[in-house]
Amino acid sequence: MRINFFHVKELLFLLISASLFIALYLFSLSNHSQIDAIKKTGILRVATRNTPTTYYQDNNGNPTGFEYELLKAFADYLGVELELIIPDTFGEIFTLVQNRSAHIAAAGLTITEERKENFRFTPAYAYSTPTLIYRVTQGKPAPKTIADLENKSIKVIANSSHAELLRTLRQTYSVLKWQETTTSNVTELLEDVYEQEIDYTISDDLVFDAQKSYFPGLKKSLVLSKPVPVAWLLIKQNDQSLQRATRRFFELPATQELLVKLKKKYLTRQTRLGYVDIETFRSDLETRFCKLEQYFMMAEQETDIDWRLLASIAYQESHWNPKAVSPTGVKGIMMLTRAAAKEVGVKDRTDPIKSVIGGAHYLKKVMAKIPDRIQGKDRTWFSLASYNIGYGHLEDARVLTARAGRDPDKWSNVKEFLPLLTQKEYYQTVRHGYARGYEPVLYVKNIRNYYDLLDWELRKARIEAAKPSISPAENEGEIVMPGNSLDKGEEAVKEMIDTIPSAL
């Protein structure tokens, strides 16, 4: 047998050349970082949860929420579109990041030792303390030690930091027993405690404080650990380009300013209503509001006034009772006076649809009197005060405000001077004289509280309606919104690229 060494050498040369070419090609692929891939596709995919403090759709179907606004700012910073993936269960959030279906998980996630074994985190944007939540009940003292939790029903979210914390605590306190749920969110667990279906749950104080005013009687008890950082979660890999990008984003002064704004907007909103007020409101929401909701929406179409504001005014006026009558003779859902009803063409003030639409048109007339330079919420609060006490008395209070060197175009200032219209030394110096100026202050305050409570209940209803109706066997899927996921071929290439550096 003869061997042609010339051809063997030529073949070896070709094999070596091909190997070098493949190696160089793979090396060039490895230089494309995760952040480069995100910018190339133009999509940042994020796993989050549909909750009142994370992400939800507002009354007009627009996405909103603390995490959403922060994520949208980061996507804008990268120059890409934001795509949210809403898993069916809390635990799936981590799976979506692990299998690279999502680049980031953002759902008020705390940094724990267990999570750090498999994931990386962005810089913390908040700190929160896990706390035991209970309902104040006569004859049942608040738990003061973990030993008090024996034989009590406790429920937390499966795969959450709270479940992890309980497992750690049980190593010292063997009496600890609890249930874990895959279908509930924190708000639903708070409702379970509120309705006394369970004794306790655990909530980060940051989340509880944002919702506690909607659950009168719920209180914080045992602090179960020191404050823990809250951050976005990323996959643990050699490529840290995305993590570096988030670090630069959070270091921006604009981001720090945004965080202050978002915490104020989403985490400090409170409605200061008592237990009886909230219980009565929720009962009326179920029995009365459903018959009137369409009328408020019709009134918004005619007047461009937020229907939730109209509904809140109506609740303050009549508790949505179409037959309501005051000792002074005002009647109906919107409690119109005879003069006001005549002004907007309402003949039967007890007719619900006529009262609602007529009241909306009357409020629009009142709003038109407010100076154009006053806009936003101040314009709304001034309009409500004028609706209650009359435009002339409102102007008198603004005169008193200006005399004191305060801004008469700010409701926060004017509401301090309205009550002075009950005092002779003040009302004698203004055009329209005496008025019960404390009433419009309380009136506006109550309407704002009812508006917040109505918005809260509607938000919860939308979140509940958005839940997929699936059987446990189908629980592996996810709902993607908006946009579509990348195709599996691109996912496979991305996974190969991410593993190349360690292989080399």
C-alpha cells in the first residue's frame, strides 16, 4: 500500500486552517455580549408579576406600576423596546431567567443568600423588612414572639424570600408551620388575613405600607429579619455586560430622581378611611355601584371628566343612593340643588342617569370658572371645593391666602385658609362673608380618599381578571405582553454564545 504524503500534508493543512477559522469565528461570536444582543434585537425581555405595587394596567388599559415605570426608563436608556413576561406563578419568574426566556426579573425581589447561589443582582433600589402581618381582633393579643405562632395558620408565597426565611427560622424554632401558595400574590394574602381566613402572612414592610390603609385593622407585628435590599435579578454567567449597564443606569442622577418620584407615587399612597368607612364602601360597591357604573362612563364621554372622579363625588354626596334627600332639599345621586339642576336641564333629580350626567355638566361649568393658569390636580381640588361651597367663597379664601403671602393657586395653601371664613375677623374682610369653610376641605379630602379606594378596588379586579384560567397541568406556560418572544433559533445561538468564554 502506497501513501501519497503530499496529499496527506495538504489535507492536514486544510484541517488546521479550518480549525483555526472555526476557532476565530467562535471567538468573534464570544465578543458579542448580552447587552449587544439585546440592542441588536431591540427588545429587553423582563419577567414580572401582575400586582398593585409592581405592574398592572390602568383604567385606560395602559401599563403602569412601580416596576413598569422603572423598567421602561431602563429600556429607554438602552434604546430598546420593553417586553413583559407575566408568569402564572411567582416561582416561574426564576425559571424564565434561568432558561434565558427573560433577561431580567423585576418584581420587588429581595436579595437572599439562596438566590445569590444561582443569580446575580443589580444595585439595590430599595430596602425592605420582612414582617409578620396580623389582624387586630378583640380577645386575640398580637403575637410578640415566634413561640406565639404555634398552631396558627400562616400562609406565604411559594418560592418567595418569605418561604426561604421561614425555613431558616424553623432550624431554631421547630414550632413553625406554614402553607405555601403558588396562586396568590401578597395583596390576596393580606385580604385573607383581613377576612380572617388565615391568622398571619408575611409581607415586606415596603409593600405592606403601600397597601395597609386599604385593610384597616391589619398591623405589623414581629420583625423577622434585618432590612434586606430589593433589586432586579439576572442570570449568573461570565458575561456581565447587562449587569454593568444596570449599574450605570442606577448611578444616573435622573434615575435616582425617578426612584424618589416612583416611591412617592406607588409606595406611599394612602386613603385615610376608617374600618367602617371602607367596609361600607366595599358593600356599596357590590350592591349599588354596578347599577350606576355605565352612567358615570357616559358622563365622562360627554364632559371629559374622569368617571372615577364623578363616581367618588357621587359616593361622597349620596353613597350612590338615587333616592337620597338632604334636610336642605338637595336630591339624588349627585345631590343637586334645584338651582343647579335647572342650570343643567335636570327636571327629575332622583333619576340616576339624569342626576349623574347633570352633575357632571354642572361640575364642568364650575371647572370653567377656575383660572386657566391653575392646572393639574390643583384645578380639580379647587373645582370640587367650589362645587361644594360656591365659587365666591373659594375666591374669598384665595384672597386670604394671597394676603398671607402664600400662593393662592395651590390647594395645599388655600385649604388652610378656607376654615377662617367661619371667623368674623376674616369673613368681614372679604366679599362674600361667612361660610362653613371647613366643609369643602373635608369634602375634597373624602373624595380623594374614595377615589383612591375605588381605583384600588378596580385595580385589584383588573389583576384578578387578567389571571389565566388554566389547570395545574398547564401551569408551565406564560403570558407574554406586549410583543412576541424571540424565536427558539435565536435563543439557541444566544445560549451558545454565553457558554463560549467558559469553554475556551
